[in-house]
Amino acid sequence: MNALIIIPARLAATRLPNKPLADIHGKPMIVRVMEQAQKADIGPVIVASGDREITETIKKAGGAVIETDPNLPSGSDRVYQAFLQVKNHQDFDVIINLQGDLPLIDPKDIRQSTLPLSDQSVNIATLIAPVKTEAERNAPSVVKVACSFDENAKIAKALYFSRCPIPYGDGPLWHHVGIYAYRKAALKQFISMPTSSLENREKLEQLRALEAGMTIGCATIEAAPFGVDTPEDLDNVRRIVKG
């Protein structure tokens, strides 16, 4: 697969203002995410910037950046707009949408995100990790996915995503990691569709794809990467990096 990693970023976060530029021991968070993506070594890495400050930061760090409309409704729209501006973009088969608030993402996990696309019936690939604590199980901020792995299977197809613990009953629960590897045609289809009823209810855009009959394949990783949404999250990441 000829892959392209695009990291959408803008400054309009409410819980942590200017989040992409938050300093983590001398480096802005968006730069740390970009560097982890570069270490994955599966294709070019581009930041899709919604703000001039982000653009200047990435250029200063020697990275590739494409400016996008700051009024776009979602990161997926930002990724697609940036993709269309990439030179020879038609040569890429897979576009990986990597969130800009995962400064501790493991490069091998980024590589793992494309695994479900080995199944030709999968339109979109993503990652899941085992839910390990009751707090994680019950937190609405932790998105769970209902999927079932056959014996020795490396990938499973997502049946539903929710902020509630699903499925009911005994057995493993899976924490969804917000990284998406799209086939080129699938990304174009996805951003062209209106928001769906379940998407609006759960506040989860991946449900738009499932409601439209698209197939999302899941690959497992050992642990969900630590995301940064609040000042407390940022303090935790700083402690981890310092350690």
C-alpha cells in the first residue's frame, strides 16, 4: 500500500486552548506527533493546519504542512482538503488520519492501523486496545467498539461504536483508538455524506460510515495511547516524557 499520513490540527479546542502548540519539554505537541508519525516510516507525513501559528510551527520544525480552511466541520474534512492539495495525490492508495493529540503514539501502532485493509472488503481501518480498568470501562470519553475476533483472527469488523460499555455480558471490551486508515475512495465517500442520526446522538463520526453500509476493520494493539484533552492530561504526558 502506498500510504500518506495526514495529521489534522487547529487551535479551537475549548478544554485546552491552543492544544497543538502546548509545550512538552521544549517541543510543541503537534511536532511530537509528527515525529512519531515519521518514525513509522510508511509514507510521507503532512500536517493539515487550520491556523497560521500551527503552519509556522511545523515549518520551523522542518515538517511538511498544508493550510486548510479553518471553518471546516471536522478533522476528516481537513484531511481530505489537504490530501487534494498534495502533489501527485492520485498516486496514494491509503490516507491515514492521525489525531494531533497523541504525542506518545507508538510508531509500530501507526503501522498496525493499515492491517485491516489487507481484507479487500474493508473500507476503513482503525485500532482497538483492551479495556483494562473499571474507570476506562465506564468513562464516556473512552469509546468502546462491539466486534468479535474469530479464533486466530488478526482483524475484526466493527458492528457498533458507543460511549457506553458494549457489548453486554462476559468477555473482553475494546477501547477504540481514533486513528483511521482510509482507502482513497472511502475517504471521499465519507466526507461527502451528511451527518447521520446515530453519529449525532453518540457524537461519533465513525457511525456515519456504519450507517451508510461502509465496513470498518479493527486491528488490536497492546494499550491505547495516552491522548491529551485537558490540562491534567498535558501534565501527565509531561511527567511521562520527563521520566
